[in-house]
Amino acid sequence: MDGEKISRRKPRSDGQRNRQHLLDTAKAAFQSGETDIPLDEVARRAGVGIGTLYRHFANRDALIEAVYRNELDRLAAAATQLAGTHPPVEALRAWMLLFVDYIAAKQVIAPALNGLVGGTCALYAASAEIIKGTIDGLVSRAVKNGDIRPDLDPLDFLRALVGVSNVAAAPGWEASARRLVDILIAGSQPPTASQSRT
Amino acid sequence: MDGEKISRRKPRSDGQRNRQHLLDTAKAAFQSGETDIPLDEVARRAGVGIGTLYRHFANRDALIEAVYRNELDRLAAAATQLAGTHPPVEALRAWMLLFVDYIAAKQVIAPALNGLVGGTCALYAASAEIIKGTIDGLVSRAVKNGDIRPDLDPLDFLRALVGVSNVAAAPGWEASARRLVDILIAGSQPPTASQSRT
DNA sequence: TAGATATGCGGAGGATTACTCCGCTTAACA
DNA sequence: TGTTAAGCGGAGTAATCCTCCGCATATCTA
């Protein structure tokens, strides 16, 4: 059923180059706040025709997704690296802070994550499992180590981070985001010495 | 400079009625997920012409804002009431949970709050101060009572709630939101018996 | 009640944007 | 170097936002 078209030829070099130009142009535009830039304009800035844009990306959403996919994958890769070099709860904390830094540098991620955790729209569906698996691995390792209460859904952390990233435009947001990371970790510790609610 | 036009006549009854019809129609559409419904369609469903819609609401954003304004104001009113009947930290907690319930019932609020805390777009600016004042009052009362660390920005809580509300579409989001409220409160307590992070 | 008039209604239509289609160009292969 | 198909470009179509202006009617005055 899954008719995979096997191409005998190597993909054309100019095609790949144009595709990359389009991605770079769109990413730059989104980062600078031009989120609803006309696609004609994206094509023009990338130095290609509008037809070429639509050849590579079926519609606006497909282009946006392609831009965000790459960023999310890099974030997931960082988590794997952190998990190998830090104790569990530190890895979790470090990744969440990295998350914040990442958003600080490139505010492109927020909508992607929103769609990711929301899960309703088919957009970003491909990366969803990767990121979910990432946070799941970090949290479950911290739980096994006794640093985090076991009754928490790892997705809770992701949801909180998504929230932070969604308000990235506010002036003092970055400090706020760092505080929230610590609050989340502090509030998720098992009730050893302190008294938890109820 | 602020040339306020003083109208001698009472506003026409049909005008007010049509405006309300438009608001109700738009609200219903947004709640049912038709967020990018054409405005022509909104006007049609409301039984008025497109010109009438634009007479009452300058553009799409103005219509959306008008829909959300009312919801936010009601939320702020609830906080005032809670503050008068509950001890500080309980009032904060109750309001945050009410927030969650409110979103559960009507998922209309999320984008409004996003714009509110983000602050960049002029949208929702009018309600921003109201909600900010609301959370500020709740948190500062809890701080004075010694339930919450004093080094937290009240907006942090708002930002976290906005995050929760932005992912309201996911299946298990409601339980997650409640857990997050408790995590936030637990993580915000002053370090009395337990040891806080650095 | 009837006339005057400003407030409000309605929808045609201009401008903008998303997306399609198809003939031409050019990189990959023999 | 010739063949071939992958890829390019932009004119054109459809959908949507928003404006404009003549017509209708609710409110006010007498």
C-alpha cells in the first residue's frame, strides 16, 4: 500500500540547495517576528520562484514544520548527550535550562512545541515522539534515583516548558523561565524532609 | 487631544443586538475549533451583513479580543471573591484550579492569555493590567503570610498557567494542569524544613 | 402621530495572499 | 555528447480581508 517511489537518479544538486535556501530564509523571517510573511516574499528572498517553494513544501504549514523539525531534533540530541554526562536530576535540570537558552536564542520553537504537546493537529507529529521520549527518559531516570516523585507524568514538565516558551516575547521572560525550572524541580521532589501538600 | 465624540442620541437597539449576535456567533465558532473561520461566515451565521461586522469590529483581531475580554474579566472577578473567603495560599491555589476548570469548559482563553503575558502585541492590552493585578494580589498576600518565597515574580505563576492553557487540546491535559498547580505551589514554598536549591 | 436626521445596514468590489499548472531549463546518466 | 526526467519559474485562479457608499430605520422633536 505504501507506494514508495524509488528514484533511479541522484537528487539534483540545485534542488537541494534551493530547498536549503528556502528553509534558511523562512527560519530567519520567523525569528525576526515576521511570522505571517507572504510565501511569495519568502521565495523572493531565497532567490527562487514561488513554484519552487511549493514544489518543496506542499503548503505554509509544511514549510513551518520543516523549519521547526530541525530545531527540535537538535534539542533531543542534546538531551541524549546530557544524560550520559550528568546525574539524573542534574541532567533534567540542565536540559530544561538548555531548553530556555535555546528559546532565548531562537524563538522559533514555541509554536512547534505547542502543536507537539497539544497533539491535535497533525503538524509536528513526526517530532512529537522524539521529544516525548527525550523528556520521558530524563524524568524516569530521576525518578529511579529518588530525586523526583514517581506519580508525575513526564509530559507535565514538557507542558510547563511549552508554556514558558510561548511567552518568550515578554521582556523579563528569560529570568522567569529559569525560576520556573527551579520551582518545578523543587516542587517535584519526593516528600523526604519537607511536608508535601495533603 | 482625546476627542471624545459625545452622542446626543441613545444607541440604536438593533445595533447593540447585532453586536451581541456577532460576539455570540464568534465565540461559539472559536470554541468549536473553527478558529480561522472567514469573517464573512461569522456575519452570515449571525444574520448580518459583512459591513455590519466591520462596523462593530475594526478587523479580525478586534473581534477576537472582544470575545476574550469578557472571559478574562470574569476570571479576574472570581479572584477578588476568592481572596475574601480563603486564606492566602489557598486562595491562590483555588484560583489557579479555577483557572484550569475555566479553560476546561471554554477553551477560548488560551490565545488571549498568550497575548496578555507576551505583551508584545497590542491585543488584549486592556485586560492585561486587570489579570496581572489579580495574580499579583493573590501571590503577594501569600508571600506576606509566609507561604510563598518572596523572591518570585507573580507573573511566573501566570506564565506557567498560560502554558497549561495553551496545551489544553491534549487528551490528558486537565489532570496534568492540576498536578502542575500543586507542583508550582510546592516548589514555591520558603525553605523552612526542607533544603532549597542553592 | 408625523417629519427630520443621524445611526446603522448591506453587499459589491478592490487588494492581498495561498496555491496550481504547465512549458522551459538543466543536472544526472549512458 | 545526447537523452531524459527532475526541477524551475511565474502567470493565473480561488479564497479571504477589508473598504466604501447608497439605502433603511430607530430615535428625537413638535
